[in-house]
Amino acid sequence: MPIFNSGGKSQTGLTIADDDSIIDFLNPGNAKYVDARTALHNSDIYSVIFQLSSDLANGQLVADSSRTQNMLDNPTVTANAHAFWQSMFAQLLLSGEAFAYRWRNQNGIDSSWEYLRPSQVTPFLLEDGSGLIYNATFDEPEIGVIEAIPQSDMIHLRLMSRNGGKTGISPLTALASELSIHDASNKLTLAALARSIMAPGILSITKGGLLDGKQKAARSAQFMKQMNDSNSGPIVLDDLESYTPLEVQGNVAQLLSQATWTGAQIAKVYGVSDSIINGQGDQQSSLDMIGNDYVKALTRYSNAITSELTNKLAGNITLDLRPVVDPAGDGYASTISSLAKSKAIDGAQAVWLLTKSGYFPEDMPESTPANDPPELDQKGGDQ
């Protein structure tokens, strides 16, 4: 059991590892883990990770206090906020967890956050079970290794867990078999394509049985040279020869179509429609239904993010996804208009909501009441 020294006090930490991790370590030949670097070479996985992480980063993290809000808007000194959060969310989607160390000043106030790769961080459970501590290896040589980091100093985003939420599970573990099949299918398809175009056609020679192998190969080379020298013109053959071009076999086309199956499996694991990676999607669903399902998928991930931030920053943190699903604000404005028409809210409240959301500018002049209609006398004429 590892023992760490921090500030003169010894702290005992228990390794957090499930049985599968131990089995994979002892028998790496049976490991069913797909590392992120390899996974991103798959175009479907890259597409899903890029879109989900980008849309989550496009959302607005909102805090109760201005100090916390400023930290969320400017978390690091080495990158812009969007790049930092997209990197955090992409790592969360790939590895099932993401880390950021909270650098603080002498007053204990956050000054900046540093993104850490999962390979740089090792979590441990305190022996009395009262919390977690972390060992972290920093890229900066002057910092090196920091041991026994309290959990309050580490932002630790986690997806689904098998140990009570202490660590997360990578979604890629569910794709190990599919990606293995995909790789084998790619190799088979490339081999089939190579064999299908290896011979562009068949050149038949009457009484060809009288020619030995060298003569046949020489005639083939002469024929290819004739084709090249003709500059894409017609080929002239005598009565003793005939040429039949070959076509790509239909089973090769079937092999090429198998890629859509793995794309659908990848989309299923991440809880989105395969239409976002140019798949067929659900042919019975409308665009609104697909959009609603995508929002639900984003909400599943956003809740994992805001729960951790709320816990560590001691304040209610929300992630506003409206800029993602309704970038122009027309859908929100339509909803507010419907509420106003149904008398659920009045006109002033509707204007206030649209102004607060940014749909109306802050300096928009107030509306002037319409001129009252002229009053009529009892005879129906104008006064």
C-alpha cells in the first residue's frame, strides 16, 4: 500500500483498480482496451468525439458568483477557454474521466487550472475511506511529481463508474470487438480491391496453349505498352487475339458497405444517432426528433460535468446548451411568443426574457403605445 508524505503528514492511500484492470495487466494479450490515440484514427470515432466535445464547449458554463464565473471563462493561461474545455470534454468522452489541477494563490483562491492527461494522474482512496488523494506527474521539470493531492485541488470529471463514482469507465472499452472487426474488414477489403484490379482484363490468344509462361508474360507487357503508347486511343488487335476487361466484383462493394455497421455501433455507444456521422439514421424520425435526441445525449454528459464542478467550486454550476441547439435564438423566441399569446406571460415579461437571452439588444428603445382611436359621439360621428 503506497504511503505519501504531504506537508509533513503521512497519508496512506489504497489503490483504486477493478478486477478487469488487474487481469489485463497480468495478461495483456487478452486486454480489451482501446487507447485514445488509436481510436482517433477511426474517422467515425473522431467525428463523434469532435462534435460532442465541440458542442459541449460551445455551451455556456454559468456560476452563481462572479469570481467563479471568471474562472470558468478563463480557466488556463496556456490556451483559450474553448480549447481548454473542448480538450477536457474530449478526454472525458475518450477515457471516461478527465483531470485538471487547481493552482491557487496564498489565499486559497484559484489562479489557473492545468489540464492533466489521465496517464499523468493516479487516484488513491484514503485508508479511512474519507476521500481521494492523487499523485500527479507534471510536464514541467521544475514541478515534477506532486503526491497526495487532496481531492479538493483536483477537478475530476467522470462518466459511468463501477466503483461508486471514484473513477470512470472509457466508452471505448465497449467498442473493442467492433473496432477489431472493423480493422479486419478493412484489411480484407483492401486485399479484395487489390486482387480485383490486379488484372485489368484478359487477353486471349488463339492456340495460346502453345505459348509458355515467359512468352505469355512478354505478350502481356507488349500489350500494356501498346495501351500506354496509344494515349488512351483504341487498341488494335488481330484476328488471333481478343481482349475482355474485368469489372470489380459485387462482393467487394458489399465489403465496402460494412463500414456503416461499425459507425452505427460507435454512435450507439455514445448515445447519438448515426446520422451525425453521415449514417442512415432512423428513417422514421423527423429532424426535430433527431435534434431532441441529440440534446438528451448532450444533457447526459453535461450533468456529469456540472455535478463535479458544483461539488468542487462550492456553488451551483449549470451548462446552458441553448447556444448549441438554438444558435440564432429563433426557437426560444418562438416559445416565448407562444407563451405570450396564451397569456402565460405578458408582453413586458416576454421582452425582458428575450432581452436577457440576448435575442434583443440591451439598448433597444422601449416601445411607444399606439395612439388611441378617436372617440365617437352617440350619433356615431366624430366629436
